[in-house]
Amino acid sequence: MNQQDTSITLPYIKLDVTMGALELVQLPPYAGSTLRGALSAATKSVTCMGKQSRGCTQSCQLPHECFYGNLFETPHTLSTPSRVRSSKYSPHPVLITPPEDGGLLYPGDTLSFSVTLFGQARHHVPRLVASLARMAQLGIGKNRGKLGLKSVSDHYSKKTVWCQEEPDTLNTAPLSPSTILLEQEPKVIEEKDKNLQDMKIRLFLETPLLIKYKGKSYHDFELPVFVQAVVDRMVLMASCHGTAPSYEQIRGLTDCWYSFTQELDVEVLQTRTTLMSTSRFSGRQQRKHDLQGIRGFVDISGNIAPLLPMLDMARVTHVGKKIAFGFGQIDYLIKAT
């Protein structure tokens, strides 16, 4: 068996979305949960094959074939790891990266955010564009302020996939399909990486980070727990939406990376984070949910080269809990010590 056979890959595409406010739009300070709810409702109204007032498994005979069902009520499959089968859904193959801040949008203002589609979901861009147009039409926020979909573009090439000037034209040629690779063995430091052995990373927690480990919620940043959460997220997403090896190989790969994270030759220099509290109202459950997570930045120094593949994974997949609402978005900057 070659290296590729014992690795986990996760294909994805990332799209940038721009909408224009047609009237006053009232967004909460953190808009991630609002955007997720609006896109979910719009997708259901456009693509649902069953009774929209009921869940997929209750009302639809084809939950595995419905775009809405696969995105927001993702059914378990044979590749779903046993440890998450007790959950109602498998990890969702859609990820919303919200704007940095919410607040009021006045007519003429723009709203920009990103949508990432993983695995098979990335083949359904036309359905996503139709759902985004419906989302803008239905309205967003407290007052259901109406917007117009202005453009959808590829995040990496910056080329336009759809625009309001040519509403009947959908060009998927510019899309830049990407793949995350989690290798069977952690990265070996090559000669070209030697200069990263005495450097510093500033890790930015751009949306709230909530990590739960062994039943405990962490409201302080702890590097080993963070790194393990990154590997957990990657393995889980690739198992459900990527190309994964057998269960035994997944366990071996996960154990290998966990052991590796305990031996990282790095240290946290300073942590500047604050606990952010927000809430969301679930229309399906008709109740409010309180959400918390830390935001800010963390400085890490030492032999940072082995950390970079993991941080690149987290940039794409996010990390921690409540990712469906945009939590766990990170970025980083390499600096000389």
C-alpha cells in the first residue's frame, strides 16, 4: 500500500458571496448563526423533496439525494465513524465564514461572506447559487431585510461564477477545486524548513472558538487541546466527505498524530483572548440557544514547522464546536522571534 492509500484527503471548494442591501438589514454583532439559519431556510424552500415542516428522515424517501438534506440534515452513511453515530446528523459538508462584524446594513451597503462545500456537495454549485438568491429574496436578520444577490466568485482564483448583470449565466469553469491531505506520518522537517525552527506564529481566533474535550469546555487557550481538536475535525470530515482509509487505519493515523502533538517543541508566549457570548433563535425548535467562545490572538514560538499543516487544515475546516454557525475560524501569521 503506498503513501496515498494510507492518507486522508478532503476535497472542497470555497466561494465568496456578495449581496447588496435593498432595505435596512439588522444583523446581530456576530452574524454566523443568522447567515446559517437564513441559508438553511432558503435551501429548503428551493430544493426540499419532502414536507418542509418536517425533518428529512421523517418526510422524504430520498434524504441522501436531496441537496438540502445533505447540507443541513446530513444523514449517516457507512463511512460515518461510530463515535458520532449517536448524534442526530453527520458533520455537515457546508461551512459559512461570516463577516468580521454584523450590525446595520443600509440600502446600498454590501454583505460579504464565504461558503465552503466539501466532498460531493462541491458538485452542486448551481443549487447553491439558487439557494443564495432565494436567501437574499427572503430577507435576513431581525427585520427580514431584503437583499439582492450581486455576485458569487471563486475564493482562490477571484473569478466570477455568477453575477447579477448576467443572471442566466453560470460559469463553473473558474472554480479551483482544492484538497486537504492529512498524511499517515506527521510532517518530517526538511532542510528548507530549518528556518522555521526558531520562529513565532501569531494565531488569530477570528470567530469564537469553543473546544470541548473529555466533557470540559475550554474558555482558555491550551495548545495541545487545540491541536488535537484540529486533527479530530480533519479526520471526521474526511471520513464522512473525503477519501479515507479503513477504520483501523484511521485509528492508527489519529493515534499517530495525537502522539506527535504531545512532542511539539513549541511554547505559548502570550494569550490575548476574551470570552464572547452570543445567542441564536432556532425557528425549528422555537427557542433561544446561548453560544460562547473565545476570540483574540495567541503567540506561539519554537519549532513551528510541524504545526503549519495542522493550521492550514483548520483554516479550511474550522475547528472546535458550533462550526455550523461559523465558529472556529482561524488564521495565522509567521513572524521572526
